[in-house]
Amino acid sequence: MASKILGGANLGDIARQVKERAAPSPVERPGGGRPVMAVAELAITGRTPPPLERENIFSVDPKRVRPWKYHNRTEAWYTRERCQDLIESIAKDEQQEPALARKLVGDPNFDYELIYGMRRRYACEVLNRKLKVRVVEADDTRAAVLMHIENADRQDITPMERALSFLTQIEAKIFATQDALSEAIGLSKGQVAKMLKAAQLMRQATIGALFADKSAVPIAQAYNLSTLLERPGAKEVILQAAKNLGKDGAVHRPPGEILRHLATSLDRSKKFTPVQKQYNVGAARRVTVTRNSKGKVTFAFPQGLEGVDPKEVLAAVEQIVKDLG
């Protein structure tokens, strides 16, 4: 699929090259020779790589660099534990791959905005070292495509992180439609639709609050639950189950377990404790109430209702409804 955003570059070929070369980095030295740009960088112009000295690579203060607001990594990534491998690597061998950034104008707090490379930024800040960035000119749409290409084969970015990023970009009108997003990043329309639907589940505040780290939410289960919410009467049951989990501190449970619990709440709601009980209707009549395991309730008036005050019947029914919940 050729992307108009990247001047006709075929995203399938780009992704294949990244995978085959196992090198999604902005700069690499194959065989120890002259550094060349990775395909994500080449996609900016579609031209052959220029010599290294022509690249706009700078060493900057990481504290003067802010993340692009449509970045696809969640805040959960920026801890010593999750960046320890990169911290150790940069401490030993220095930063091998520049991050990709745009120059900012008029921001008193930051000089650059990172399109990708936030873990590199965090590691450099921890080590009190300069961050290498390659500075490009790119609008938000092209930046989104470049970020997707760079991260396409990274195992540490989860499908849910990508899905949340795509949803944010659609909401911000970076891409006018889902089809435009699909075409730009080289994914099928069906795949993009499913990812967006899964991400929308996290927009349900009661459900989203159950996950301390949304990036760890299994996207297939999230999609299935999001589909269940569309069933008549299902949303109320599932959201109530989410509220109950929230009271029990569900954030400490594995994300998959939480989703399974919410999905099966529909089945649990269909199971009722069988009941058979008699109630007074006024002073002289009685009604027998029966509820089966599926929740079906029947009323039986052995003596009939002839001559009974309707208000007495209504009072009995109200009590029954209150007792059965």
C-alpha cells in the first residue's frame, strides 16, 4: 500500500525492510561502515540517505525536550525499572540511536518536541547526559506515520498502546477518518477499526479506572468486551460490575482477569436464587411469588382478586419488588 503522506512510499516495503534488517533505528552502521539512515527516516523524503554530516543531529539537554502529545507510549514506561536496560546500555556504550524531534518556537520551557525516543530521553536524564536528537520538519500527520514505522516491530510497545495512540489521533483530527489512518500507516481497515473499538473501552471511566497500566490491557479481550457493551441492557450490568470491582481494589489484579470478570458479569446476572414466598394482600388474601433460576417471576392469587382494593394489591407488589431487588 503506497502512502500519499510519504510521497508514494510503500509502507509494506518499509515495514519489511525494518523487520529484515532488524534495525528500526534512525542511524546505524551496517558492517561498521558509514552510518546510514533507517527507513523511518528515509520516509521523510523518499530519497537515498545523505552523508552523515548533512543530517541534523544535535546533542541537547533532555530536560529541554518534551514529548509529542500524540506519542504512543504511556507514562507507565518512564520508570527506572522499565528503562533499566536502556540506562545500562547508554552508560556503557553511549546513545547509539538518535531520537526524532521537531524544533519548537516560542515555548519558554522546551526547545524540542520528541516524535519518538522518550525512553532514550528518560535514560539520558537519569544519567545526566545529553540526548542525541535528529531534528526534522514534519506536520502531525507525517509525524504520526514516522512514529508508527519506527515502532512497528518494537516488542515493548503493546497493541493497546498503539490503539490508544490511534484513537487520540483520530479524535484530534490528525487523520480525518479511520480509512485515512488505515491508508497512512499501512494497516487494514478492519484491523484499525478493531483497535479503535478496543481503545474506546478505556474511555469508559468506570472501566478505565480499573487498570493501573492501560498499556498492559489485552487488546483482543478489550475488543470483545467493547462489543458486549453494545448488547441491549448489557452496558448497565457491565458498568455495575466494574463499579463493584473498583471498590474491591481491582487495580492489583491482572488486566486479563479483570476483563474476564466483566465479560462474565452478563452470565452471572442471568442466574438468580430460586424463591417461593407468600405475601399478604390486605387482611384476607394472599399471593404466592415464585422466581426461578433464570429470574422469571410469577404471581399466583389462589383466592382471586375479586373485591380486593387495588391499593392493597399495589402495596403487596411494591413490597415484593423491594424484596427481590
